[in-house]
Amino acid sequence: MGSVNGSKPAGMGSWRKDDELTDTQMEFEPEDPSDNITVKDLRDTNMPEYFTHFHALTRCRLTVRNVPGKLNILLSAYFYYKGSSERKDYTAGVKDARSVFLDSGCFSALTGVMRGKLKPQAVHDWVARQEDVVKGAWDMHNAGSPPGVVGVLDLPVYEDLLAYSQLTVDDGQRITLENTVKMQALEKPPGWKPVYMVQGSTAESYGRFTDQLEELGVLNEVREGTAILGVGGTLALRPPGLYTIYETVRGKLGPEGHIHALGVSRRKAVAFLASRKWIQSSDSSSAVREVVLNNPPYHISGPRPEYVTAAMSAANCLRYDVLIGRAIREAEEKETMMQDELMPA
């Protein structure tokens, strides 16, 4: 691991501070009706499980309680450990969730260093706390959370972003594998599953990392249904390269086993991946982010009470679920039509 100091690396690559916002923007369709959405509507969409991010903790608690039905929610373990008030809000919010994904939050720590809000040492300290991430899952279980999943402390293969924290790509891959081994040995709460992470930069590198997980016995856990395989680090990738990565990972894993797509916000991409059976779930912060940033059609001039933001976030999460579900159905119908046309008369 490189030396730790606050200096910024020279020779940055493609990562820029404005990329995080640009790459996570949702392909939003305000003209699509979202009134009177019911839980039955969501279940009838035949979509993969969808988890929505909550970074603002009080908003998480308010939003989850305002949903007419229950959401799958993704929470950051990094933010969970920021202070006692944050932990109180998290454990209060998860009681009303359908399911919980406790993510590592390493990306948040890395971007905090990039923006000058954290010292590089903060990232080095956080990636050594895999036991605490699982302890957070136990806290939520003891607070009445439904069974969920808990992630490995993993680092994405973004060379320029890692460099801000005085880390290399090799450091990131090694740390992710070390935490994978730690996760295997830790006792998880009843009903909770670990999310083992695949990281890379190309289809080939994702494939090589998946092979390393195979050697550790991780893929057998996923095939047996006792764990989930997450694919991370694809924030800046676009089709067809994005699709090739998931096809490669699914090919290594085989037809059995749950694959989760982290941070894929574009509904057409989610629909395509799901229609090919390459993923069973996905997550995105876009549904809440559009509201939090006060973007159209949610723009409100002047002060906006937090409970209003919470209610709007909840409505947009439901809308986004339906949009993904419709896109999946359309993709499947198109594929069926193409197959029918190829069938001999």
C-alpha cells in the first residue's frame, strides 16, 4: 500500500469530479403516469429486485415510512459509522423496509478524499473494518430489520480515484480479496447473506477476478444460494462494454446464482441485463437523487420541508421501479418476437 499523505496525484485519468453526477443521472420520463401505484403493480412488473440508495439518513427514515408498500433500500456502512445519530436513524428506518442492502460505502470514502473532505488515511482505516460492517448488519437485525444482505469492503478499479488515497489498482484488488476471506469467516445475522464483490476495468479483468473468487470457494456459495455476487466499478461504462462484463461474469458463475448490478441506473441497461438473466437485482441512487437535487419535475422554489422531500423521494422510487419493470417486459417481448420470426414456417 502506498504512503499516506494529503497530496493529490499527478496525471489524472478519465475520472473527474463532475462525472459522479453525470454518470448517475436517471433516464427519467416525467410523462409516464405514476399516480395510484400499488404494491400489486410493482409485483406484476416481473422485474428484478431493485434497491434504492439513501445517503441522507433522516430522509431515509421518513421516505421508507411514507411508501405505500415497502421498498428494498441500500444503505452505506460507511455513513452508518459516522456517529450515534446516524446509527439511530438507520436502525429506525430499516424496520419498515422490505429488504436491506448494507453496502460497504468505500466509494463514498474515496470520493470524500478526492473532494478534500477526508484525509487518505480515512480510506485506509475504513477498508480494515470488515468486521464492523457485519456488526452493522447485526445491529439492524437486532433493531427489527427484515433479512438483508451485507457487502464486502471492496475498492473499485479507478486508478485516478484510488490515487487520491495513495492506493494503486493492485492495492485495491488485494484489499477486496482480503476482505472477501474475512467475510467468509464472519458470522452473519440469521437470514442475511454476504455480497461478494467482483471488480475490474475490462471484461477480461472482471473474468480474472471472478476466477480468483472461484478459487476461494465464493462462487459455490453463490450457486448454492447462500451468498450473492455483486458487480461493481461500472459507473463510467457504457454498452456494449457494460453488457460484455456481465455476460463474462455470468458465464463464469453459470446459470445458477444471484448476481447484483451495483450502480446501474439506466433503465434500458437494467432491462437488457435482466432479460438475458445476467442479473437478479440492481441498485441506483438516481430515483432519490433527482428529488434531493431539486431537479425538474420536482423543482420547488424556496424552502422545502424535509418531509416533503421524503414523500417525493418515495413516489419517485416507486415510479422508477415501474419504469424498469416495463422496460424489462418490452425487451422480453421483443426478444420473443425476434425468435418467432427466425423460426421456420
